[in-house]
Amino acid sequence: MRARRTAALGALAVASVIALAGCSSDPLAEQYREGSGKGYIAGDGTIAEFPAEQRGEPVEFSGTTIEGDALGSGDLTGEVVVVNFWYAGCAPCRAEAPLLQEVFEEFDGNGAAFVGVNVRDQAATAASFEEGFGITYPSIVDANDGAVQYAFAGDVPPAAVPTTLVLDAEGRVAARILGQLKDASILETIVRDVIAEQA
């Protein structure tokens, strides 16, 4: 009798886990069921800013750019850094590319550096994208080992592509835009505020 009751309880527990798993939200699975075929999880444009006292440790990252040069956080010490995660086949990435370039041009040499992180393409595909959209800041090709993505996969992970992070002068995540940047002024304001912290 006890064995039968234990087996019944075990079966109930397994059924509960399966039922709960079926209730959990998996955006990629939902997109597959919808048949959208877009192959990325789009963020909702949520903007999060983190006060200096609530920021985590400085993020250290490095990789090889589309042009074959080494680039890492050590090369950007003391600067506010905008890090944008993207890939060529991502429609929101294409939509926001001109806005990112616009903000880059405003702050280039004026307190902020930009680094793209291509999460899916090889250098030739990424280079074609950058040429087509007139992107002049460097991008790291991270598709092969995901080392840069891994470096940011802590308390403030880039949970969707595109994601744009703003690092303070110490290399800590100060802000995150989850999904497509809708307006250049949004990023301009965030970058300007983070730069002003150094004054």
C-alpha cells in the first residue's frame, strides 16, 4: 500500500512539473509556433538605468574586430563605452543602426567610445552590413566563441538582440536598452548623463 502511494505521489509530482513547464513563457518557442521565422528574440525597448552605488563590478571583455584588430575593455579605460549587440539579419538591428552611428558621431572624441558586438555573423557578412549602413565604429566578431556575450552574462545580461549597454568610466554597466533603440536622443541623454558623473 505504501509503495503504491509513493508511486502515485511520484507520478503526481512529475505531472505537476510537466504542467508547470508548459505554462512557462519561452519567447523563441512562441515565435517558432507563430511561424514568424525571424530567428531573434526582440526586446520591448525597456530602458534601465542603474545608480552608481547599485552597479556591479567592471566588465572585462576582449575580442577581434571585423578588421582583424584586437580590441578590449583595457583599450577603453577611463571612457564611457556604448556596447551594442547585433547581427546582420536582425531587422531591429538594421533599423537602429543609423541612430547608433548618429550618437557615435556626436560623442566620438568627446568622452564616449562605441563598440559593436556581432553575435552571429562572420567578418565578411558583418563588414557588408557596416558598409551598407555607414557604421564607422569598431565591432567585435563574437559568433565563434561568444566570449564577449559571456563577459556580460552576469547581473545585467543582454537578454535580447539588439541590446545596448552603456558602461561608466570604470567599466560598470550604467544603463541598458533592451531591444531596438527608437530615438537617438534617448541614448544621447544616457551617455551625456554618464559622462557628467566624472565631472
